[in-house]
Amino acid sequence: MSMFRIIAALLALSMSFMGVPVLAGQSNVSGNPEYEVSAPPAYAMVADAVIARPLLIAGTIIGAGVFVVTLPFTALGGGVDRAGQALVVEPGKAAFVRCLGCTKSGYENFDE
């Protein structure tokens, strides 16, 4: 390889790395909460584990029972998906898919 091609390749490589710090800083500038991670305080985790999770699990079980009992009437009215979402999915999602101490449900939805 000629000296000119080596220098051109090194120059192109070094110029390509100049944009990396700019791209790394844009996630916080845009205010996207998906990339902003903050750990909940310890008292929120303890209260969530001791009080909120058992209540949410009980609410999910009771909601599933109510959903099954009212299913024939809900099916006649055509609202099975909304009833299932409200009685079973939302409490279950809050109980099982939320991080300990977080207020938002989902694996990647941390507190802002």
C-alpha cells in the first residue's frame, strides 16, 4: 500500500470518530425518558415489596375472578377486550412487569 492510501485511511478513520461524542450526548438533550435511568430510593422499594406488590397480586387474582364471572354478560355487550384489560392485564402488568419501586410499568420505563 502506498503512503498516501495509509494516510488517507487513517485520516478518514480519525474523522469518523469525531462525531461519536456528539451522538452520545444527544440522548439526554432530547429529554427522552427511555434513556434516563434513575434508581428509586430504598424506602420506595421496601414499601413496594411489602405493601404494593401483594395488593396488586391480590387485585389481579380478584380481577380475574370478576372477569370470569362477568364474562357472559361482557361478551353479550361486546367489551371483552376492555374488561380483560382493566380487570386482569393492568393490575398484572403493574404487579409483575414494573421494577421494584418504580411508578411506571414496563421493563424499560424507569422513573423520570
